[in-house]
Amino acid sequence: MGQTLAEQILSRAAGRPVSAGENIVARVDLAMMHDSISPSIIKILHQELGAEQVWDRDRVAVVVDHVAPAATIQNAEHQLALRRWVRQQQITHFFDVGRGISHPVLVEEGLARPGMLILGSDSHSTAYGAVGAFGAGMGSTDMALALATGQTWLRVPETVRILARGRFRPGVGAKDLGLRVARLIGADGATYQSVEWHGVEELSVGERMTLATLSIEIGGKAGIIPPTGPGWEEHAARRGIIAPSWLCVEEGARYSRTVEVDLDTLEPQISVPHFVDNVRDLSELGRVEVDVVYIGTCTNGHANDMAAAARILKGRKVARGVRLLVVPASSEALQQATADGTLATLLEAGAAIGTPGCGACIGRHMGVLAPGEVCLFTGNRNFRGRMGSPEAQIYLASPEVAAATAVLGYIAHPAEVMR
């Protein structure tokens, strides 16, 4: 019988063949921690577990991304303590303010690779599935145990297969596919399961990261895209990465369910307040005027996302009364946007550019929403109070819809601008 991608990766990590439902102890290939959770992880590691050093300084990545630059004195103190700890531990992979969000940074640096088991102190660590890794978010105690021992324990998850057929129409893309799946199976439809995305070989690694990060929004323990197709090959060639031959889609793999999506008929999807799976077709939405359009995050702050928005904004201006905030996911994405003219287009349209990082996604700085404001957001969560006031309204959509919305002042189809 064939194995799912999750079973293949966890078999390697466990040192023996495993199947869904088994509880295993597995070797960790890479552990990531960020600024917001690091104080509690470090406390548990040293004070509760009594470990003086991490198990392997070359297999730990530390990123300052959640509140970068620091917004309060407390943030600054925590980040200073983290920098000192990194030096004391001689951590090899440290990325400070401005490098960007942990997930795309680790992918860009070639640290996240196919077949790896990667743990992160962030729920969107499912993002590493964009390059065919098993990425999972864990809490402070589990992360501290992994840092101390290089091991973790978990139940091998069942797998939901998402099967995309056809091709995207103009103005429709990976974000719409991800939101459509959330609409079809709900926020708990893949709870503690791995989500395998099939039929998306043409997507770039940035677009794949959109799907991988959204996997947690349907309950996924991991979200994995097979490392095949033109999108993967371009990334692999640039980074000098070769996917292991043992990692592939196998005949006879057992899936808990298969969900099919027809891309030929898919239209822009909008997640309306206050739940990610509360999704509608844009044509069903009616006229929703906005105060803020925010393009960014680990889900849609990549170079391809900014370029998609710039193609719509080129030669146009942001509507009066609307604020357009653009926060690149990484410094590499910002550099690419600078080199190819994307950044100039965004600035000419009236966008405000933020420091690469998580920005206002978690409502702690760089664009917090006021009571009554309406935001069209390319991120991954629209929970009440997520980006500031609990009286604000957050809608989720693609970068293309975001750009059209910024121009017209209401949530709009890209075709309304490009006609």
C-alpha cells in the first residue's frame, strides 16, 4: 500500500515505516522560534528542563518578525534578551529586524527543504509544506523539548487530498483556491490532518505558500504540496535544491477524503467577518466600502503577490479616503520588487510600505484598525479584534482583489479596473 506525503516524511523522521494513527517519536530536522514566543520557550528550556544548550545550534533558526521593529519598551527588552541568548547559544541561523517573516525567510535561505520535519513556534509553520516539508506549529513546551532533545512526539495524521482541476481564470489565483476549500470543508474540516494539495504544479513556491499557510485555517496539522512541476523546479534551480527521490505521490495512498475544486469556474472568493471559513463568491457580496487595504503576511506578502497588485495599480491611484498598506514578507521580496519596478508602481499609486515582517497582521503595530473601520486584507485570519479594535471589520481576499479595491474604494473584481 502506498503512503501519503506525511507518512513518507514521518517514516523517515521516526526511522521506520509508519502509518496514520500511530503515535511516534521523531527526529526534528529544523526548529524555528520567533520573538513573540521565545521568552517562554527559553524559560522552559533552561529553568524547567534544565538544558544548558540547544541540541544542535545548526538546526535552530531564530527570527525577529512579529513586532519588528519593536513597538514598545517591553518588545525591545524581549528582543534584546533574545539577541543575547542567540549569541550565548551560538545559534547559526539568526534573522533580525527587517529580514522578514520566518516562513518565507527559511524557504529563501534554503533551510526548509523537501522531506524535512520542521517545527515552529507559530501556527502558520504549515508554510514549509510549500517546498514539500512537514511543517507544524507547536506551543512553548513542545518547542522547548525539541530544542533540548532534537526530538518530538506526535500522532501520524490522516490526510485530506485537495484536487484542483482546470486553470485559473484572469483575476483568480491561489488565495481563491485556498478560501474556496475553507468554504467547502469548514474551519475544522481537516483537524489534525495533513492537507495534500494536488493539481497545482504550475504555481510558484510563493503561491504554494499561500495554500500551505491556509491549511491551518481548516484545522490542518500540516499542508504539503508535492515538490514537482515548473513552480518547484524554478525554486529548486535557484536554491540548488534536489528533492529526495523517495518523496513522491504514491499509488494506493489512503486519504480520509478527497475534495475537488474546478478552477475553470472559480471566481474571486471573499472571507467575510469574522471567520475564515465564512466565504462567499465576490459576485454575491454586494458593495462593501473599505477604509484600509493591507497587502502582506506570510500568506500573500511575497514578490509575486506585490507584482500582481502592481499590474492592476499601474497608472492608477488609490481611492480618496482609502489607505493602502503594503508590508513585504521578506527583504528578498522587497529587493525583487525594487529591482523589477513593482515597488515604484506601488508608491506612485499611493501605497505606504512597511518593514518586512508580520506587520499589522496580529494587531500590535504598523496599522492597527480603529473601531468601525473596514479592512480588505490579504492575510489568513479575520477574527474579531485580530488587527486592532474588535469593532473593526476584516475581509480576506487575494492581492488582485486588494489592488482593485484600493483603486475603487469598495471590494471589487480586478476586471472592474482592468476592463
